[in-house]
Amino acid sequence: MPRKRPGRIRTKNTNRREALKLSNMAPEDYNVRPDEAKSIACPDCRSWRRIMGDTVLKVREHCVSDKVTEGEKHVTCPGSDQLVVIDIDVRRWQARQDRLLRDAMPQENRRAARQFYKPLPAPAAPVSRITAEVTLMTARQSYLAHREGCMRCVGGQHCTDGGFLARRYVLVLSQEPARREDRAERERQERRTERWQTAPAIRRAQWAKHGGEAVEAANNRCAERIPGSVSEFRGLQLPLAPQNVEAHDRRQTDLGKQYARKSPAA
Ligand SMILES: [Zn+2]
Ligand SMILES: [Zn+2]
């Protein structure tokens, strides 16, 4: 199962437009599969964006340009914080999508889509590098979007573009388990690194909490041995004999009798 991030809304603000109903959108322009992160093709900038929230759903705030890192100015997309309402039958929507996706499969695999989940001999890493932006979701949705608009893609038939998108989807699908494993491994690695990096800070905090210099001073002090202590390390010798011998014997006898009563066989 892919890790599910809880979509949290950080602000109550919306873009003050009317809520966007999924029923008014093309079915391939959103993804509300129950086991995946919800996302939508932003109507303003036509890029895929996360839908955040559990009950109140909103398009995550984003930039109109995805080239800010390359020096372009950051401009918040007016589609940010757009309220979204899921007013469609999700199961029916998904069933229809799955039907179309089966058509993307090569004939011999169409019956058993599951077969694609066997590991491929090719490693996953190079693919994720070549097609940085192509995820299982975007590959799937762009195939579906093409099918929707193409007159020549009917049933199992594909036009040139449709064929390319179908093959790309099937390829990404087959690589998904390896990619998932790859992602999980990367996350494990990151967590490990983080632990290593924070360990000294944690120790510093513990040291500060438990006295710091006062402890150090006490540690370094050449104190006289506590009277009655066995050694510098063991401290005082514990008494081995009972304080009141008579009372102790009485208790032992009583206990013995109690045990005898509980287990008469013995
Ligand atoms: Zn946008
Ligand atoms: Zn086509």
C-alpha cells in the first residue's frame, strides 16, 4: 500500500469562487481513487495539483509557473485554494476508467492486469530519472484524456499518439512496484540520515536538561568516600539480615502455612 499523507488544510481561506463540482469536469481531469492521493487538473493553469482535506476539500496552493527554480517570478495561481466537491459516484467513475485502461493493455495481458505486477528485469531508477514528471497517475490520466478526445481510438484500437500513451501507461504500471520499493528505500535512508544528524543535538539537550555544568562539577569533585560504602562505585552496603528477626520468622511461617493450604497435594 502506498503511504497516504493526511491532507491537511493550513488555512480557512478559499479563492472565494463557487465550489468546483467534479460532475462539471471531464472524468479524466481528476483522480479520486480511494487508495491514491486525490488530485485535479487545475482549470486555471492545467497542471496536476493535490486536493487537500478530509471533509472540506481544496486545491493546494500553487504557482502558475513551474519554472520558479529557473528564475521565473512566483505568481500564485488563481486556482489555488479552490473548494472542490465530490458530487460524482466514485465507484462508477473508477469502473469506467478501469474499463478504458484495460483497452490500453496489450491483448495477451488484458484479462489479467495483475500480471503486470511481476518485477521487471530492468532496474527502476533510470526510468524515474528519464521521465521525471511521468507518474503512474499522470500517465494514466493523459492516456484517458487522449481517448476521450480521439475519434480513432476505439475499443482496443489506438491511433499513433494513443498507442504511444497506452504503451507508456503500461510501462509505468509495470514499473510501479519497483518504483514504490525505491521510494520506500529512499525514505528509509532519509529517516536514518535524519536520526544521525539529530543525535548530537538530542544529547546536547539531555545534557542541558540534567544539570550541565553542575553535573560536570559533581562528577569531577574529589569527594571523600561515603562512610559505610563498599567502594566508590557500589555505595552503601545493603543490610542482609532482617531488621526485626522475630517478626520476620513469624511472617515466613505464616506464608509457609498459606502455601501448604493452597496446594494440599504437595
Ligand atoms: Zn492552477
Ligand atoms: Zn487516438
